[in-house]
Amino acid sequence: MSGSMTPALALSLRRYGFGLAILVVLLIANVVMNPARFHPAAWGTLLGMAAPLIGAALASAPVIMAGRGGIDISVGPAMGLVNAVVILLFVHGGIASPWLLWPVALLLGAGIGAINGFLATVVRIQPIVATLGTYLILTGLTLTILPAPLGPAPGWLRSLSGVWSFAPLGVIALCWWGLSRTPFLGQLMAVGSDDRAAYTAGVNVTGVRFLAYVIGGLLVGAAAMMLTALIGSADPKVGTNYTMIAIAAVALGGVSLAGGRGGLIGAAIGAIDIFLLQSLLTAFNVSTYVLQVAYGAVLVLAVVLMALQDRPTKRSHA
Amino acid sequence: MAEALTFNAADLVLREGAAPFRQVFTPGEIVGLAGLDGHGQDRFLRVMAGLDQAPGRVSLEMSGKSHPIAGFRDAERQRIVYVPRDRRSTGIFPDLSILDNFAIATPEADRRFGLISRKARLARYMHWKERLKIVAPSPDAPITALSGGNQQKVLLARALARNPRVLLLNDPTRGVDVATRHVLYDLFRELAAEGMALVILSSEIEEVLLLCNRLIVFRDHQVSAELSGEAMQSEAVIAAMFGRAA
Amino acid sequence: MTARPASLRPAFLKPGFDQTRMRVIGAFAVALALHGLGTLLIPGYSAPFAIRAMLVLAALLAVASIGQTLVVILGGIDLSIPFIIGFANVVAAQLYGQGWNFALVCLLVAVMAIAIGMVNGALSRGLNIHPLIVTLGIGMIVQGLVLIWTRGFPTGSAPKAVSQFVSIGGTFGPLPVAGVIPALLVLTVLIVLVLERTPFGRRLYALGSNPGAAPYALIRPLWVWMVIFGASSFFAAVTGVLLLGFTGSAYGDVGQPYLFQTIAAVVVGGAALVGGRGSYVGTLAGALVLTEINTLLIGLGYQPATVQAAFGLVILLLVSLYGRERHFSTLV
């Protein structure tokens, strides 16, 4: 790293380095292999296609950053439920206004997040078990209220899929930037890296963790809207796929699963990585099987490289 | 009776630029390590235990043969036993019983026909319980039910069960009550008399003055003074710690 | 603390571990209560055939959960179990279908599974990467490779003996249950002996309880992680082969339900995901509870979607009753 670089920039480069490097390589590969699809004029459409995955990765990140085994595996099914409810409200309830559907989506997401947060921080069930419970409940609930795919989505929502998907992503970025101006983000990182120290320093650890779940839930709501915009309908089975791939994206983006390290930028980079990998392999016209091997390999390789990079700082004698 | 052995450090450099030094520890002696926090005494003890690496040679000389201690495995094989400082994070296993916590480093000793015999384990534990005057409700109680001093005694029993030739203790009386301290002092003297070499790092000067035959004071990762006999006075120790002539 | 010496208290009131024991007893009690409820509500719920079916289903889940139990005691988690189940299921069927000797097939599958598991353990511990990510990534690779190999259409089947071994109507000597039931009981005794009465078992609990203290107590963390994850994959592979006998044909996704069910069984059985606590007997109870819930709800005529939701609700309810964590400020 050059000496003139600010420490913060150097630090984030170190943190996001692998995710960014993979991103650049994959982007170039995509542009070369598939110039038509990756023509600059088409980047809007591409962004729209990547938006739900980016949203899911963002939604997974705050809880993981909060540490002590924090993880939300219900992100995918929660997106599925919001997707189903929004379309049901439109098709059967005749509610088309974005001024109603957006709040419904965000509040539903935040509500699910609050339930997860309550279970994990107040009832003190291990997060993976608590969100496994809500995972199963949400999956079952979605299939019960929406046994089969249903459409369409309101026109304004469908038009949000292309270039315009930068709008919700931009709003998220803006809100997160605003949040980083408050003490909350610092407290979240402190709780994530050492909750006992944070507790001793007077941080309301339970409150901060609970809020992380609620924020994750809000992001789930937004991600579900982007998903609905993309597919233009409701599909009870589409959501569940997102959980694992979102967690993979988060890890790829340098967010430590032990908590306290990484941020939403990293999560977004990781999600874009996975999207680009997907596009590249589709361009090669390979089967979904090869795609799966590639996902796994990139994920393992990235975390191994990241760990090797962190290694010299801490040597174990074991 | 004690084996004819010496535990040596030769040309040891604890940090780049620090002066190399040598030390010899022999059975029957209790050597204290002192110094301000972070001045190399902790690192020295870890290097001697094979836990950290530093330029120089650490070896156990025994009946004419030299056994180099290059890593923790070598130390383990030569029965050089290290007792870490932080009881909570590197000592106890909080979910396990007192008995398990005692036997965990030497479980093979209790094996009868491949399985751990509860009777054998209990007998071994009772021996040390008596010798260390461990005050514990029942061997099956969790280790966290014990007071800090008694937890420390269990950890010492765990180390002593390995039948050490050299015992390296990192601040063994930290957070231990006065009565227990004196039990431990008596024990250390007995162990030395039986032919064990003891190296004790302590953050309390009075303690090393009371307990040790010889004292090594560290400053800036090198030996600042070596005191024994009449020279072991707290003024001299403090002066050496702060790098002043006494 | 009360003044009464601990040794005078009844065994189940002793502090600490006995909390784990209480959880295990609690899980068995819940399974019994659920069975009682089912017998009251649904005619034929306790008919011999129904009980035999439930036992076989619970046994398959219990075998799949052996690895998860061990890994959880270690303080890890293994998401590769469903993928390894699918891998073993498909590879065994395919090779046996190509005319290989079945014993040889089993040996090969077992060796490969153990190798995969050891890679999981080595990467997680050796590089200090969260096992969740490692096992997920490795699992995806394994499943993808199997799919490529079979082009997504696996063929083949299991020998009659394996099907007999897990058949609901099967018998074992004079016993009116499939061979897998007594085999599981024997296996349980062996697992409990290894965990409770061998140096390796004690070291496993110690390592899970406080990884920072383990090396000083002469425990080799990397080795233990490799052995335990290897064992986890081995038992997942066994489950895959048993499922091949149970369903009769190969199916790459046959293991998928077991991803969350193994975790749920372990947790309902009283283990803590932070490591150091848990027992295989508890997992057996957990597997029984989950099987009872499933059978009960399907028997009451609920849709699979509703059953799944109820499943989630019951897990949350049980775990909030007796699976709560200590407040973080009281943890090491």
C-alpha cells in the first residue's frame, strides 16, 4: 500500500481487497466474453438483475456484524413472504399505490426482524436456531397464503427493475451513510468484536443487537421489493434460495462471521461478485451443475485467501 | 531423587536489538522472574516453554545428552510444563467437572482396557486434592463452582499430574487469597526439595523475594539484573526494573 | 448458593451438567407427551405399523445427526451433511448399478466422505474460518461434482439387504423392528462410551468448552477438528446409503431436509451451539421429538406447508423453554 493512503482507505482495501479484485477480474472477463450483454448501455438492466441478491446480502450483514454467533438464515424466506404479501395485496386487495405497498413491505420486513431479534437477544435462543425456527414458519406461511405463483406486479414496481433499481439501492446507501454518522455503527462494531468490553463500557448490547435485526429486516423488505420488481410476480418458492447465497456473498465481501468486522459495502461487493460469476458461467453456456461447483469453489477459495492474508498477524502454537 | 539435569537458554535474544543472554536452571531451585509488564519476562517464559520462538537455543541437558526445545511438543516430551497466567481464558474448561479439569492433560493414565476408569481417575485426583488442600464440594461439580484459589489449585494439580521436570509458572498467585498463597508457597518449596526446577513469573516483588533462591529482573527485553542471597532486596529489584543502578 | 453440600443433593439437582441431563430428560418427556397426544387424537397412531414407521424415520434422522452432535459439542456446525448424504446416496447407487461389489462401494464412499470431512475440519480450524462457510462451500462443490458426473440423472439402486435393514416392515431376528433400530442402539452405546470414557471424548468436550485453554492441556485442536468433521461426513455418508435402501432409488437432493433437521434434533436434545455441552442420547430424544411432531401434524391432516410452519413454532417453543443461553455478560 502506498504511504500517502489514508489509514481508513488502506484498511478497507485490505478488508475488501479480495472481493474487489474478484469483482474487477470477473467484470473484465464478462465484458470480453459477452460484449453485448455487458455493453455499458445494458448496465442498468444488469443492476436490476443483481439488485435482489445485493439486497439479500445487505440484509444479512448487520446481524452478522453484531457478533456472538449472530446470523439470520430467515432472510430468504422473509423475502419470499414480503413478495407474496405485496402481490396478494395488489392482485386480490386492489392496492396499487407505492405509498402503501412500500411501507407494508418495509414494516413487514422490520417486524420479522424484530421477532428474530426478540428471540435471539431477549429470549436468548442461539441466533441460528431462532432464525431456523422463523425460516420454517415463514416458508410454511408463504406457501399457505400463496400456494402457486401469482402475478402481475403493479406497473410502477416492474419499471423499478432496470436502471431504476439504483433508486432503492441508493436510498439504502444514503441511509447507511446517515447511520454511520450516528454512534450506532460504532456501537455495533464494538458489540460485534467484544460484547463484554462493550457492555462494561456502558453500551446497551442487547439493544444494539436487537436493532441490528430490525435494520436487517428493513433491508429484507427492500430486497423483497427489488425481487418483486425483477420477477414481476409472486413466487412462493423463490425466496428460500437467497439465504445461503446471501451469506456466501457476505463472507466473500470480507464480513467476518465472528462479528465486528466488515460492512455493507463489502456485502454488496460480495453479492456483485456472485452475480458476475453467474453471468460469466451462463455466457459459457455451462450447466447449473458447473455453476454450483464454481460458487462453492470461489467461496472456499476466497475465504481461504482472506484467512491466509490475516494469518501472519496471529500465530497459533497448536 | 533428582535426575542430573540442567535446563538451559543460550544466546537468547528476546527482541531484535536486545542483548543476548544465557540462563541455567537446575533441579531444586526456585527462580523468580520480575520486571515491569511487557519487558520480556513473559516472553522469556513462553520461549522456555516452547510456545514462542526466539533466536538462540533452549535445551534440556540430561545425563550427558542435549535435548533441544524448539517447540511445545519438545517441551511436552521432556516434561517441561507451563501453567498459563489467565485462568479464565487459557486455564479452566468451564463446562467440565473438577475431575475432568484435573485429568484432561493426562487422561491416558486412567485407561483400563481402553476406557477411562473412574476409580483410577478419582484416586489420582484425591492424591493431589489432599496434597494441594483443594476445597471442593464434589469432584463432579463444575469447576466454576470453586473459588479462584481452588480453581488455581486444580490447574496446578493438572500440571503436576504430568510429573514435570521443570515447572514454568506464569503468575500463579494472581487473584488468589492470602491463605491459599501460603499453601502454594509451601508446595513450591516441597517440589523444589523433591528435585523439580521451578521458574516463577510474578507481578509481586514481595512474593519472589520470599519464595525464590534467585531472581532475574527484565528490562527492555534483556536481563537487567540477576540477584541472589543478600542482594535480593526490594530496592535493588525496583532499581533494576526501572533501569537504574542500585 | 445454598449451604447444603452439593454431594447431599439428589443427583438431578447438582449444578452444571445436570442442566444438560434435565434437558435430555425433558426432550424424552416431550416426545412421550406428543405420542400420547397423537394416540388420543388420531386412531391408529399407536398401531404397531405406525410405531415401526416412526422408529425407522427417527433412526435415519438420528444417524444423520450423529455428526452434527459431535461437531456442535466441538463448537462448530456442519452444513455439508445434506450434500454428503446426497453424494453417498448417488455415488453408491451409481457404482453398484455399474456392477461393483457393494462392500467395495461402501468402502470407497466412506473413504471419500471422511476425506471431505477432514478437509472441512482442517480448513475451518487450521485457517480459523467459520465452519459454516467452509462446509457450505465444500458441500456445494461436492454436490455440483456429483451432478456433473451423473448429468443430473442418477441411476442404480441398493442391494436387497440394505433395503431390508431399513424397511418399515422389516424384522431383526425375533424383534419386530428393522435392523437399523438395534444397530442404532448398539451405536449409541459405543458413541456414549467414546464421548464419556475415552481420552478423545473428554478432549472433545474440553476443546469445545474453551478452545483457548486446550493447547496448554495437551489437546491438538487441528487433529480433533479433522477427526470430528471426518466422522460427521462418515455418518452422513452412512445415512445416504441407508436412505438409498429406504427410498429404493438414488436422488441427489435426498439429504436436503436433513440440513435443518439435524441442527434442530441436536438443539432440542439440549446441546449448546457454542460448544462444550451436549450428548448423543439428547440428540436421540431430539430426533424422536421431531419425528413425533411431523407424524402428528400430518396425521391431523395438515398440509406439508403448515406442518413446516408448525415445526418451526415448536422448535422455538421448546428451545425457549429449556434451550436458552446464558446472558453474555456471564460467559467467558
